[in-house]
Amino acid sequence: MSVISTLASSVRRADGLRFREHEAGYLHHEPEHPRRHNEETMDAIALLKADHKAVSKLFREYKAAKRAGRATRSKSIDNAIKALSIHAAIEEKVFYPAIREEVPKLEDDILESLEEHHVLKWTLEEIMAIDVDDERYDAKVTVMMEQVRHHVEEEETEWFPKVRAALPRARLKELGEELQKAKRRAPRTPEPDRVVPR
């Protein structure tokens, strides 16, 4: 056995089972850690609010980059479009149908939110279709940001509290897990014509 092999073997033995367990966990279970963490710490409303906060940060980056050049501005909005497409899709696929069924008094709020999603997606598609140097680009982005802020304010101040009051904590955690799983399959671009199941 070479000197290098002997040293490596000694280091492994010195660290013992703990090293091997860590190594096995890293190699085989690392992708599971984020899901277990989210299941333990984030319910559906917390997850959706975290999405809202992430998009708001991208909006601030866009505004800060308006004088930094087209590439930086475009990247911020491209990331926002991706984040909003995923967020809208998981709300429509998981959260809204569950709330319509389990908190029926929020039926009108959900229907209004669906229409806001529909309009937002068309705006996102229009932004994607024009160049960042187009004279309409900044105007369309500004309108889009206003649409999102209005939508977020209504959800977070008007009916998210009602959902939290109506559903048990365990159910909100269950929905949070479903939302997290849905993100992996959600579209990365807007789908204005998508039919939302009841």
C-alpha cells in the first residue's frame, strides 16, 4: 500500500462511522434535505409569502439596475418572470383549489386572484416578446410590478389571514409540502391560456 493510500485510510478510520454516515448522506440524500426543512418550518402561507418577498427583491434589483446596462436589467426581469410563472402555477394547481373547497367563503377572492393571474401572464408574455431597449419595455415592466404589488397586498392583508384562521396548522403544512413539490414541475414561463381546474 502506498504512503498516500495509508494516510487516506488512517484519516477515514480516525473519523470513523460519523464520516461514512455523513458521506453517505451527502451522496444519496442531499436533495431531500431542503424538502425536509421546508416541511418542518414552512406552511403554505409562509412559503407563498417567501415567494412574494423574493420577487419584490428582484423588482428592487431591476430598479437599481436601470442605469447599469441592458444585460443587468434584462436578467432581473427574466428571473422575475420565471419566479412569477412558477408561483402562479403552484397557486393555481394546489393552493387555490384547496382553499375554494375548504374555505368556501373565500370563493370570490380566489376567482378575482385567478383573473389577476390571467392578466399578469399576458403582461409577462408581452414583456418577453419585446427587447429591453424597446421604448415600451420599462413602461410594461412598471405596469407588471404594480399588478403584482396589488395582488400581493390583497392576498397577504385580506385573505391569507382568513385562510390561516380557518385551516389547522397541520393542513397548512401539508399544503406547504404540496406547493414545494409542485414547484419542481411548474412551468418556467407564463401560460395565459392554462385552464385552472376547479
